[in-house]
Amino acid sequence: MSPEIHLAQQPEADELLGRSPLAALVGMLLDQQVPMEWAFSGPYTIATRMGRDDLDAHEIAAQDPEAFAALLSTKPAVHRYPGSMAQRIQQLCRFLVDTYGGDAEAVWRDAATGAELLARLEALPGFGEQKARIFLALLGKRYGVRPKGWREAAGPYGEAHCYRSAADITGPESLAKVRAHKQEMKAAAKAAKAAGTAPARGTAQASESATGAPPAGTVPSGKRTRAAAKPRETDGN
């Protein structure tokens, strides 16, 4: 039975995330500089435009890069930076094909420890340390993937009864709490910078990815256009 997921806040998109390991990975990859719901609805949009009911790593890896970028750029765009993210998705899928035979779930299926799983996630194209820790926490909290030491490996994102990231989203109420927490972290980081002190690790990492709150300049829903700039490397922000 697939887990109940509420990351996209859309029934069809969340249903796909619940049953498709590759969709979950692609959603996490897209969760950068756009609202969380926009990012995690991306896998469903891609699958629908490809005429499929799921994503296939082999098929995506073999797509013509320009055609795949165009697919993501079609309005409404899959991401604020559809061209760059199309490249990243294909890089991820090629890595999965070469390393795991295209089986996304193999990334975590037989991981013996949280540390091993974290290392595997950090090895994925587009997954920095923070994004890997958030996804590890998401696997443990929402998908029941809990190798020994998974909470420790996920760091603060693995803590129980907290509202830090996508791993803690169970519905609109928890989404609002995660957004409020991130706003507090942003404010603390800004205050620390103004005072000339370095904020604690993670407090400055408060942009949208895995939080749901769009950063300044994000194209709002209904006005998504293809941007020429590339997304910043934010390690899961």
C-alpha cells in the first residue's frame, strides 16, 4: 500500500509521489527556488505530458535534451528554470540507469544504515548535503524507509514532532507551520548578518526548497515563464 503524501497538495500528483520512487526523487530535485507544491507537482506534469502514468528513468535519460527541455517549458512551466532543471532531471536519470539499472528505489532499498543511505543520496546528481538529509528524513517519516540511525543521519530534519522541511508535511496545517519556521530562520539569519555574527548552521539555508515559501522574485502561479538564468546551487533550499 502506497503512503499518503501531501507534498504537491494535488490528489493526482500526490498519488504519483506515493507510489513512484522516481517521482519522489524528481520532486525533491525540483524543490529549489519555487514553492514546494509547484516542485512536487512537477513529476505528475512531466508524466502526463509524456503520455505516461509514471516516470521511467530509461525513457527520460534517452530523451532528446532540447525536446525534453521544451516539454518542461510548455506553459505552465514545470519549474522557474525549466531548461536547467530538464538537464538536471536527465542527469539524475542517467545516473540511476548507470548505477542502479534505472531502479530509483534501489537507492534506498537495501541501505543498511542511515549513514550509508545518506552517502548514496549525496552521490545523486543535484543532491547536495542538505537536500540529501531532507530527502532521507522524508523517506523515514513518510515512506517508512528507516535503516538503523536514519534520524541521526538526517540531522535536525530527522527529529520527531518538528516542522522544518518537506519531510514534515502532512497537510495544509503542517505546511503553514513549516513555512513559519523557515521565516523565523530567515529572520534570525538576517539579524545575525546585520550584527556581524555567523548564524548557526542551517539558519541561513532558508529559501524555498522543501519548505513551501517562495523566495523573493519567484514567478507566481499562473505567471510561470521560462527564465534564462540558471537556478542557484542551494543544497536543498
